[in-house]
Amino acid sequence: MPNFLFKNNRNGTFSEVGYLAGVAVSGDGQFEAGMGTDAADTTGTGAMDLIVTHLDMQLARFYQNLGDGSFDDATFRSKLSYATFHMSGFGARFFDYDNDGTRDLFMANGHVLDNIERYHADTKYAEPKLMFRNTNTGRGIFENVSDQLGADFILPRVSRGAAVGDFDNDGDLDILVNNNGQAPQLLRNDGGNANHWLEILLIGTKSNRDGVGARVKVTAGDLVLYDQRKGGMSYQSAQDPRLHFGLGTRTKIDSIEINWPSGMLTKLANVKADQIIAIQEGEGMVDRPFPRIRKAQ
């Protein structure tokens, strides 16, 4: 069946615009399974691109936001097609795993049939996870780096939900994967914090408590990053409530702008990198403890 995209009419109602926006079907007009999804700015334009994972032989679809309310199926151009052809993707998440200032893409995979190899010779029930590094060309092109991230990362599992967050508060994002009939996996990111970073916890007052729907712009020298506080994404998964920004070699944030759902605007300037901060609507930065967890030996 087609994908649905609901446009907020800003009056408490929504309009379904999937076909008009170009995301209801694949670029060649095919209905696909539709499992996990996420949205993020992968090109530095401020517009949110979409990923939708599917069953094997359907590809994980990357819809690039054209900035005019429409999207282009850029799956082949983005270099995602080959690695995802035999995969059945569920959890999907855009995040900056190496803190270089661009959003990378993670996928948790696993087929729904335990005997799929009888019908599709090159497809497996348990499948490895995938990580695609954003090549930072401004065009939404990715490189498959899955086999560079350790044996545990590519261990075949029947994976479903995936949540991303900085569980040890060390500045790089870790991954929790829920596996079907198998133990979950907590994949700790060791080394992603070699670059600089910033994490922001939003606290709504006039808006909802968690600031869901708030849009955040972070400027650090020549780097401009955009994100939005979302309530849920991936596949049946919630995420770390803090927004994470990789900064590359930049050690200071020139400005932070937050557009809250209430219409209120918060601005901060000259914020140090490599810290977790809390920003409260209508008040600015407030004290909150974020203790670092000692790494396992």
C-alpha cells in the first residue's frame, strides 16, 4: 500500500499529500512494504529528507526534500540501493555517529520469514546491521561503512526496533537494537567523540513538556545544522530526548536558535562545545545534571 504524508494545516487538522509530495510510492511507481522511517536534514539545506525501509528486493527508499513541498526518490543517486536490496529493514535512524557535522544513516535488518532462503537464495532471515556514512558532498550521497565498525555491529540478527542515544553521556551516540527471539544489543560508540559535539535537552513550558515539534538551528563558524525534536521514529521506537549535533573540529557554537511550537523564539550565543545543556522555553539555559557513566573495562 502507499505511504502517507500528512501536512499540518496549522489549524488543528492535517491533509494527506503523499502522492502530491512524491513519497507515496517508489520512483518507479511501486507500492512497497513500509517498515521504519526517519527524517533529517542530510544536505545542510534545513529541509528534512526521509528514509523508509522495506522488505528485501524493494530497497530502502531515500526521499530527498526539494524544498518546495515535494521530494525526489534519490535512492540510487544516494548509493543506498545495492547494500539494501537483499535486506529487510526495520529500525532506521539518521544520526551523526562520528560527530563530523553530517547526518549518517543506520538500519537494523531482519526478514519476517524464517525460511526465506527457500524462496530467495541470497536473502537471509538473520541479517547484519548497516551504517552509511554521509560523504558530506551536500548531495545526500552515502558510503557503506558497516564492516568498519566491529564484529558485533555486523553480527547477523533478526532485528526490529532501534533506538539511538548517548547512554553514557560521553558525547557520541550509541545504538540499542531489539532483536526478534534474541537478546537485545547495546552497541556502545567508542571513538565518535574524537570530534567535537553538543547535546541539547529541550524543556517546554508554554509548549508541550518535551518540546516535541521544536526546530533548532545551531551555527558554529561555517557549519549550520538543523534538527527538530520528534516524538518517535525508526520502527516502534522512542529515542534519546536530547538533540545531538556533531561539530567536527569546531570548539565553539556561535548561536543556537529554537523555534518552539508555541511560537516563542529562544536565542543563545557563544556556547562551548563538548557539553550537554538544558534549555527551558522562556528562560534559556538551566542547570541539569548529566553525569558521565564510567566505561566498562
